[in-house]
Amino acid sequence: MSAQASFCRLLMFAAAYTVCSQEREAVFAWSTGLRLPSVCYRCSGNITADSVVARHCQANDTIGTERRCCVQEVSDEDGNSSRVVIGLDWSRCNLTSLEDYALVSASSLLWLDVSENDLNRTIADRAFGGLIHLTVLALPVDVVCSDVAWNDSLQAENANICTHPYSPCGWQDIIIPHPHNNTPDHPLNISNTELCPVHSECLPDGPGLHQCLCTQGHRGYKCLLKVCHVLRPCVNGSVL
């Protein structure tokens, strides 16, 4: 075998070893709860210095950054560590659209910046669905903050900044803790009968969004089906 052929084989082996090592590290990180969701790597580079997310992250010494995400390490009752994404900078990311529930894998987000992207009229109605903790959203200058999703807005040089999200379910009884510090975000009233049918509860699903969850004992379309107990006969249209 020629020296050139041997050298080529050596390069191929080194490349394969590198790929396998990266895959092993990724699997280990995922299994230990330290791997971040793919949204952190959607855009190249790191958090931009002038983004809304950067300003919030830098204000707290306990928050770190990785690629486009602000992260905070938390531990559960058993001492197992995991990292929670609380900020995401997708500014200047060449985005042309945002689909429904595009960021649900990072549902613990507090701050999100999607400014300086060509997103005019290409943001789905539920693009921010699942982000029940989101408090600040930076949009491109040609995209306004929705009146049904946000109570306040501020026009900056390169972004429209939406703050104080609106909860259709109201504010009253139920407390939803945020995973990064286990403290309540805000109380929520889950008995808004104007939005949800009888036998269901109104739960938040992001700024200006809600979902109706059937109460125990009911299911199906508009929660009209009554679930009977297996030890009791089904009557009056009930189902198992």
C-alpha cells in the first residue's frame, strides 16, 4: 500500500473517531439532562450583545450562556442536575417564518428575541404556543405586538418589544411555578366559562393563548362525553 493511501485511511479513521466521539458526548449530555434543546443551535454564533435577551441574561450572575441561549442549572429533590433555557436570541437569524408551536421544546423561556428577521405576516397564530412563562418578546420593527397577546409594547431602534403578556384565562387561583427557580410566575384562574365549555378548565398556552382541558370524568368533543366507572353501568350517554 502506498504512503498516500495509508495517509488517506488514517484521515478517514480520525474523522470517523471524531464523529463517534461527538455522538457519544451528545448521548451522555442528553441522558444526564445537560443537553440543550435544538433551538439553541438553530442560528450560528452566540447571543448578540445588543439583543433583549443579552440584557436580561447579563443582569443575573447565576445565568450562563451557550450559543444562542441563556441557561440556568437547576437541581431536583434528588440532587439531579439539569439545565433550563430561560432566554433565546434568534435575532438576525435569517428567519422567514415561525410555525405553530415552533419553540415548545423550550417552554421555560422568559425572554425571546426574533427581531431583525423577515417575518412580516409569516408568524403563525400559535407560533409562541406553549410558552406560558414568556414575559418579554422582541419582534421585527415591521411586526406589531398583538393587542390580544400583550398589554404593553415599546418601539426600539431595531425591534418592537412586547411586555406583560395577556392571559385569556384571567388571574386568580392557580399558581404555575417556573422551573428555573420553582417560584410562582403568576396566579391563573382556570374557571373561565366564557372561553371554555362546561366540564372543562381554561389553562394558559402562551401570550394571549389558552387551551381547554376536560375536567376529570369528561372527555371528547367539547368535553360532552361523561366517563363512567368500570364498576358502574354506563348511563345517559356515558362511555368507558
